[in-house]
Amino acid sequence: MGAFATVADFNMSTRDLYAVLQAYLDDGWLRDPQTVGLDSFGAPALLACGFDELCDGGQLCLYEDACLFHDGRHSVQASFKVYLQQGRLLANGLELGYQLRLASFLRAARRPLPPYRLLLEPGARSGALVFENALVLQFAANLRGAPRHYFLTLVEGHLPDPAGSGIDLRAASAGHVQALYGSHAPDALTTRARRGHAALRELARLLS
């Protein structure tokens, strides 16, 4: 991961994290590089800003760098990722760790939310929201003690038409989370939340 000195180069520290996440909700991926202070999602622009490059046999390349956002009260340290294949943008996303509560994001998001499926692991300590526009939001409960809140840990946005790329990251991402978690209908979530922990009850209220 690149040095934090590069943060100033594309100045994400002035960017509202909720606005960036709303852009993901709207389109399923981050369409405008200027939303995060970049001129382009092309490899030369990313490398000039200090992004690390990791390529798999010249086919798929991951560009990643540390970045700072704000959520209105605090700075949020994240890792911004861009996936390119032979210069073609396939996906981009954010790795957030345990910093932003999922509930805070859902309260700030415009309603109604785009159509989605809710996935949860058996103990409901982690899960994902998989949207029809191919956006995947993974979340997990606090690491210590009883689950009180979910945190938005990973944002994965995929372009709508990867035709000709030979690599379908949309299908790969959806398949990955489906293998980790089980699907829950809204009525089943409400029933399960009554017997569940605080984080699950909070999520059920926000999605009702």
C-alpha cells in the first residue's frame, strides 16, 4: 500500500464519505474519478498518485492506496482499490475496516434503497447487501463482546457491462458472498431479529 503522503496528492481527506457511498449506491460503482479527487481511473494517473500496482499475468491489475475521508465528525482511513484489465476499468471499491457503522450509512442514504438481497452467516455476526446494480456491501459486527452494531467493512462496485473483458468480477464477487452467507427474506429477517442480538435488531429496523 502506498505511503500516506500520497493522500495529499488526490486530497481525499476533504471528501465526504457518505457522498462517495451514495455515488456507489446510485450507479453500482464509482463512475466519476473526481468524486474521490482523481483525474482518471487509468493506470498512469493512479501510478502518478502513488497507487501500488499488482498484476496477474498481465491480465487483471489491482491498484490500491491508502486514503482519508470524513464522515462529518471523524476522519476515516480506508484503502481505495481499482481493478483494470488491459486498461479497461472493471471495478473499484473501498476497504473500510471497523470504522463506519452500517446503521449510520443506511440512515444517511437516500430512500428507497436500490433493490437488494440480504445475506447473513449462520451466527449473524457478518453478512452482505447485494444490490441489483452489482454493488456489494459487506459488513461485520464489533469484534469484542456481544454484537452491538454492524460496521461497513467492504464496498465493491462493478461496472454494468464487462463484455469482452474475459473476466466477470461481478459474478465472481456475487458468487463469493453467496458462498459465505445465506439469503434472508425481509419477513424472515424480522422473525430472526426478535431472537437475535442487538446488531441484527438494529439492521432489521433500518431495513424495514
